[in-house]
Amino acid sequence: MSIRPLSDKIVIKVIEDTEQTSGGIFIPDSAKEKPQKGEVVAVGPGKTLDDGKREEMEVKVGETVLFAKYAGTDVKMGEETFKIMSVKDILGVLE
């Protein structure tokens, strides 16, 4: 199964950093900050402007992006977690 985003929406595969203390204790997900980094796996065609043209998307599939802490909607497919969000929630592209 796959997700095809519409309009100016994108699908991001969340990159979760596993945290371990210097003593070897793993920090549980419930105690960590929400992840804010992910890989773009699908991009919509772009927002339709008032004149009928499409706005070009600023991100591409395969790029690693930073996004707002509580942005988007979480979607779990199998064992992987994805977020569907508007491109305006993207803060930047990691290069």
C-alpha cells in the first residue's frame, strides 16, 4: 500500500533517533521530544493558484527535511511511521 498526497501535501518517513545515555540506558519514546526530522517519500502536485496554474513544490522525494514539532498527521503503515503535512510546515532541507 502507498500514499499519494494531494495538492501541496507531502508524505514524510519520520527519522527517529535512538537515544542512549552514557550509562547505556535507552530513553523510551514517551520521554523523548517528538521527532522533527524525516525523509520525503512522496510529494503532491502542488497547490492550485487562483489563475489555475500549479505552484511548484519546494521539496523533492529523497530529501531530508526538518519540520515543525507538532506539524502534520501521523500515519502508521506496518512498522513504519509517516507524517502527512503541508509543505508550509517544512522548516528547511538538510544538505
